[in-house]
Amino acid sequence: MGSEETVVYHEPAPLLDKENALESMMSRFDRAAEILGIRRGVYEYLKTPVKQIIVSIPIQMDNGNIEIFEGYRVIHNDTLGPSKGGIRFAPDLTLDEVKALAAWMTWKCAVVNIPFGGAKGGVKCDPSKLTVVELEKITRRYTANLLDIFGPERDIPGPDMNTNEQVMAWIMDTYSMHAKKTETAVVTGKPLIIGGSVGRREATGRGCMVVTLAAMEKIGMKPKNATVVIQGFGNVGSVTARLLREQGCKIIAISDITGAYHEPKGIDVGKALDYIEKNKNLGGFPFAQKISSSELLELPCDVLVPAARENQITARNAPRIKAKIICEGANGPTTATADPILQNKGILVIPDILANAGGVTVSYFEWVQDRVGYFWSLDRVNRRLDRMMKAAFDSVYASSEKHKVSLRLGAYVIAIDKVAQTLLLRGIYG
Ligand code: NAD
């Protein structure tokens, strides 16, 4: 076994830049596996999902017709503990996408050192075309089909694209009805009143703030008046903006799907949040100058936080990015082909699997609280989150220095090494 061939990394195909964030992620995985000199068999094990389940979900629609939806659950790896990962509802969802997202969760949980494996799931449906009753039926039937998979000690879903606290409450209730007892810990991201955790909604943005401050410290940048640009002023982006502002940073530009807004003297984050509360989005925001989305990414600034969606920083615009630190609030905002360009420019990129792991960390806290039946104060949640995010940043930084690679590869090296070592200690059953 010791002489097993080790993994050889191949340059990502040029096409990667075109869109496939998930392939981008896997190409970094390959690179990290090569740095670790991981054995071929272990490499294959870590790439292969443990379980891939497809379920049919027959639903009687409000108009009386019966429609069949397709649902998926993929457990990528459960070496570190029960698997954890969100459920998304999307019309173009595919098993391949779910598989890759599940792998992403494995690495994210390992980087922040929480005792979970990685999973992902979802239903191929368009929630904007469904009534609440239809959505509830889909959620409950999907859950019922996966009763043998889900479980507080087995596999714990959470919210993802187009699913929310209400959907999580339906999952919890369906599972509990079959278990003949209330099982709050079977799912995270629940409403507070039924076992959710305080601080969960702000957790991802808070984690972004913590790692950004840690990165600033490494390069000797003071938060006071450091200029910050936020792409995507949603949950993650707006919380990151508010918390960095509280640390003294100046938020000079924000954007959402309706447009980008720039004010060199600093945007009042409170006013932007009030504006969204009243108008649903930033469209027509009067307190800053409208610029294009591509201009926003290329503004001179100290910190750029892409917190909208994947594939925003590519080989095409990377040469024009002027930020000193990039904190990846979104999943996969930077393509693999942009990585070396940013690195050559000396930009410190805090990778998604570290930067936005605050969310899954507080989901872990929710699961712990549910299992113990004792709920923490906001102060305790935040202190523990801050501590875990700072510790994760420090270990990723140390790994990147040790291997003389980017923070991103440093993070993948830590994650893969941890799962591989645990796997070898547990041994291969069979
Ligand atoms: P959200 O829907 O609350 O916010 C997304 C924001 O991005 C919205 O303001 C939207 O208008 C904007 N947006 C979309 N496309 C855009 C574009 N092309 N240009 C500029 N703005 C655009 O979602 P969120 O929960 O804040 O998630 C944002 C990202 O963070 C996603 O990639 C998500 O997967 C990732 N993430 C979220 C969490 C979490 O806990 N919410 C955890 C980990 C990762």
C-alpha cells in the first residue's frame, strides 16, 4: 500500500474560467492532494461520495393534478462525524451539482474543525411557481423519503438556496412525527422558537468580519478607515458591512442584483439597510453614485468582499482588481484560473471554505444546544464563533506559510489532511 501511486496535479482546463465553480473547487482539491502526497486510494476515497440518493416526490397540486418531483441527497463524507449540508430548491438542480456541493461541505467543516462530514440535498422545483401548501407537501414527502438517512447522529440538513426557517421547521416536524418524539437536532437553521440558535442569521457575516480583521493584522493594516467594497448586500454582505463598519472600516461601495453604488466618503450602512427594508432592494439608492457591477469589483480599496454568487473574479478581471484583501463571503466567487493572477499581485485571498464557514459553525452550535436542551446567550454564541474562526484563520495561515502556498491551498491542505488522517486511523471497513 505504501508504494501506491501519489496524485499528480494537472493544470485546470482553460474552460474552467467560463463558469464551473465546482470544477474550480475540485481542481484546488487536486492541487492540495498533490502537496500532501496523498495516496491514490485515499484520494479516490475522498473524492467519492459515500451515498447518493435520488427520490421521487409525488405531489397532489392545488389544482388536483399529480406531479412528480425529483429530490436528491448526497453524503459526500462522514469520516469526521454526522454529515451536514443544506437543502436547496431549484429548477435546474442536478445530482452532479449536489455531489460537488456536498464535497465542499466536507472541506468547510474540516477547516473550521467541527465534527461533521459533508452533505447536500435538494429538490428540482421552482419555488416561485409553487403555493405554500405545495411547498410544504414537497418538503414533507422529501423528508419522509429520507427518514433512514436523516438523523441527529447521521445526517443533518440545513437551509440553502430557496429554503428558509419555515422549510426547516417542516423537516423537523415530519421527522419528529415518525420518530414519535420531538427531534429538534435533526435539522439546523430552524426558527428560534423551535430550537434555533441566536446569532445564526448573522453568523456568516460575523465570521467574515473576524477573518478579515485577522488578515488585516497579518499585513499590518488598521481597520480604522480601511476602505471596503461589498458585492452582494444580502444576508452575508450586509452583516459583514455592518460589523466591519463597527470596527471603524469605511464601506465605500455596495451592490445587489439591481446595481452598484459608490461613495468614497463612506456609505451609511444603517441607511442602506433601512432603504432595503422599505424598497426590497438597493434600486435607486440615493445616497451614493451608481456605477457598473464590473467597476465595483475593480475599485481601489483595502478589502473586497464578494458576497453575491460564484464566478465573479475570473482571469479576465483579476488583473484589474486593486483590493489588498479579498474575503470570499460567497461560495466560489473566484475561478481557479484567477487564483495565480491574484497571488502574483500579492492580494491576500481569504478562501470561501474558511471565510464563510461562520454559518455552519453556528449551525453546529445549534445542533449542540438542541442535543443538550440548553440554550446559550448571544454573547456566548458570538464569543465561541469568534474564537473558532480566529483559530481556523491562524491554522490556515500557518499551513499556507509551511507549504508556501496561498491561503486557499493552505485551507484545502488542512481539510484534506484532517479527513485523510482520520480515515486512516478509523481504517477501511470491509
Ligand atoms: P442573499 O440572497 O441574502 O444575498 C445575495 C445578494 O447578492 C443579494 O443582495 C442579491 O441581490 C445580490 N446579487 C445577486 N447577484 C448579484 C450580482 N450579479 N451582482 C451583485 N449582487 C448580486 O444570500 P446570502 O445568504 O447573503 O448568500 C450570498 C452568498 O454567500 C452565496 O454564495 C451563498 O452560497 C454564500 N453563503 C451564505 C451563507 C449564509 O449563511 N447565508 C453561508 C455560506 C455561504
